[in-house]
Amino acid sequence: MSGQLFWIFLSAMLVNNFTLFYFLGLCPFLGVSGRLATAVRMGAADIFVLVITSVVTWVLNVFILPYAPYLRLISFIVVIASVVQIVEMAIRRFSPTLFRELGQFLPLITTNCAILYLAIFQTNRGYDFFQGLAFALGAGAGLTLALVLMAAIREQVDLSDVPDVARGSALIFLIAGFLSLAFMGFAGLLSTT
């Protein structure tokens, strides 16, 4: 059982990385990855929202949705919006500096398709509680890894002598493309995913 949980975690983190393989969660990936410290904090917020969403999705799938399957999508959206609001209020209260750094991208976790994808994918695969938790932690670690890699590269580029024509959005998209290609190298690593 623990081996299976490890492979679910590893698959969600590397092989099927939400951002670099499925291209989900690109808004915070491109918007918050300017500084390493901010990227790590956004990754932590994403992990928290993913884990809570996974737990609540499991509860919904076991106790409510078998009796009202037509409520599946709307219930997932309500859960995600509620969890993000709680995270936003907590960050505003306990870390106003982080709240200002994340700015508009914190509420955008609500519309982050990676969070909704987690709930739908977990349901479609029929994950139990621990499998869903491993999947959420792996997905969150993968999102955080993508954010941290992008932020580290962008900080290095800011210190480098890059021609003006290559600076800005063009270079960011080029870096994102190369990171995505690098993660495509993990495809086929786990044949059971």
C-alpha cells in the first residue's frame, strides 16, 4: 500500500506534473515566479488548498455524491472557492507582507484549473482517502517545484546580460517551454499511472 502511495505521489509530482505536463495552473506559474521566496510561499498555499480540496472531495464522493451525482461539479467549485477564501483570510491576517506579494494571484487560486482538475481526476480514478492525499501532496509538490524552478531561473536571468529583444514575456515563455520539455523526459517513467 505504501509503495502504491509513493508512486501516486511521484507520478503527480514529476511524470504528470500539473503545470509542466498538463499546462494547468499557468497563471500563478507565470505571474508569481518572479522571486524565489514568493514562489515558495505560493507553492505552500497551493499545497494547502490541494490537500484540503482532496479531503473534502473524498468526503463528498463517499457520503453525498452517490445520492446526488448531478451536484458533482458545482460542489467541487464551491469547495475550492471556500478553501481559497479561508487561505486568503489567514494569509491576510498572519502575513500581510505575503498577502501584498501574492496580490491578485492568491484569489486566482480559486480559478486555478489545477485545483478543479485534482478533484475531478481523483474522483474519476476512484482514489480512496490516502491515495487522494498522496495525489494532492504530489500535485502540490509538483506545482511548487515548477514555481521554484521558474523563479530560480528568472532570478538568474535578471542578473545576466540578456539582450533587450529577448527580455520580458518572450524569454519567460521560452524558459517555460524548456522546463516543460525537460519534464516530458519523465513520460513513461511510471507505466502504472
